[in-house]
Amino acid sequence: MTYDWCRWREAAETALYGEEGFYRRPEGPAGHFRTSVHASPLFATAVARLLARTARELGTGPVDLVDVGAGRGELLTGVLAALRDGTLAPGLTVRAYAVELAPRPPDLDPDIEWCSRPPQGARGLLFANEWLDNVPADIAEADADGVPRYVLVRRADGTERLGDPVTGADARWLSRWWPLSRPGDRAEIGRPRDEAWAGAVASLAGGTAVAVDYAHVRASRPPFGTLTGFRGGREVPPVPDGSCDLTSHVALDACAAAADGVAELLDQRTALRELGISGERPPLARASADPVGYVRALASAGEAAELTARGGLGDFGWLRHRVPDRAESPGREDGPGREDGPGREDGPGREDGPGREDGPGREDGPGREEGVGP
């Protein structure tokens, strides 16, 4: 174990995505977090409907579905299952890509292509479900004079101290998106997340890119930041030693401004209701006319209510980026191409979506629910 000091971005990169990093573990994110994907198959159904709508807008039969930060492929598996009977989108052909640094699960659907980078030239839907919160970011804190300085961390135990003043592109980002002036105020410098999102959006030749995360905007930034750790479904101190997840809320408004295309910010409650997931209870009269159907509809309504709940999953931010159809792709039987390389330096995060309960000191949005940890 090393006891050296470094900035948080470097420490988190190694702790999460290094050879023995937290997200290389065989149990995957689902071993630690109960998320929207695990809460209900309705989430995957909503994504399937969004994919079908995107295909209609593009006027294409074959359509690409790119899951950035795919975990162990749970979301893609659910979407393909929702489309399998042809009811949601008759005749739709889907080319599915799981973007993840961890090894491919042995039992994954062979129709899902496993890759370390988003395919270039995809036409369809790129979905990044709780990926950006795990793109490592440096942390800044205002010193006694109000000067923003990088926060240094000791890898072994998470002890912090202030380092050099923030300068250059990071300083410009703070000035625009998260200004610090009062001593002790902290911020996660979201510039790497902006760049990661811009790159993901740019990989599309046409369609829609969606980022789902617990988030905040400039008018309501938390004064002391949101960095925390999670392990086994519990919130723990953020120690960058590879033993826990390291996560912080996303400045989605900054990400929206960083990428080309038409961007829209909304909450998960609104987004899912647009896709037919409302949480409304079935009429009581149905209980006598169709008791079995009523019970099923009631269970579905309960799951939908959890996905759209105020103060919970429904408060998660959705960033939708519409990308003009830049290229027709005749003859692409094998789907879009991919860049070579072992993976992104920013790390892929996870697909398994939101679902954290509020942690202490994080009033700006929902946190991860206690989950299915081992």
C-alpha cells in the first residue's frame, strides 16, 4: 500500500479502474448497489421504447444501442428481452454494444458486442446510466483567503490536505460552473466529465444520447461537494484504496454545454412518464373484472412509483442530447467501427443506473439505495 499524496482524479482513477480496482471485481456493481435497472424491468422497457422512438426518427430498421458503462450487461439484456416479442417495435433490428472495461461476463447474450470504447459512427441510442458520476474528477477547496486549491488525498486512508492553487482550464471551469469564494467551500471539477460526455455524443452519427445521473445545476451547487464512498450497499468514507466505490454528483448543465447537438435537462420522473412509466394505480373496478390482471397491474404500478418517486429515483437528472443524422450507413452489416485501445482513461463507470438513498450532507439529490451487497 502506498502512502503518497496525489490529486483526487489520479487517486480515483487507480482505485476504480486500475488492475485491482473496485470495478474490476467479479461481482460487478450489482453486488453493491440496488439501482433502477434492478428495481424493475420497467426501466429497461422505457429504454426500449426510447430506442424504438429513436429508430423511427432516424427512419431506420437496424438501429444501434450503445450502453456506456455497461456493468455486467444488465440493462442491455433487459432491453433486448423487452423487444423480443415484437410488441414494442415490430421488425426492429438492434445492434447492441456494451462499453465496459471489466471482462465480458461468460453468460452474456452473444448478440451483445463487448467493447472498451463507444463504437464510432453508431446511429441510434447511446445510453449512459450512472456513468458520469464515476468519471474521476479533481476536487477544489477554497483556502482561508478564498483561493481555490486542489485537494490532495492520501491513498491509504483518505486523509486530505490542500495543494497548489487551481489554474488553467480547471480554473476557468470553476469560474463558469462552480465558483468558490468562501473559505472551506468545495467543488468537484467537472471538466473531465464534460470531455467524456462530449466524446460519447460525438461518437454518434445520428440519434439520441442520454446521460442519467444524480446531478445538480449551477444555481443549486452543494457548498461542500458530494464526494462519498459506497460498498456493499452502504455509504462509507471515500478512501481511494480500491475497497469502495468513489462517486460524486454530476454538473449535468456543464456536460450539456460541452457537446454538440440539442440538449435537454429533465428529471427521471418526467422522462419515464413520457415513456409510459407513470406509477398510476389501476382502476379498482378491474379487481373484480380481472383479478389476476389487477394484481399484475398493481405490482407494476408499485415498481413504476419507485422509479419515479420524489426524493428518490425520480429526482435523478436526465440529459438528452439529440444528434443530427450526419451519415447514412448503407452496407454496415457488422455495425459501426470502433477505435482501438484498452479503454478510456476516464473509466466507464456503470450501467446499472441510479438508486442511492440520500447520504449525509448531500441534500442536492438522491443517493444510492442500500442494496444487494454480498
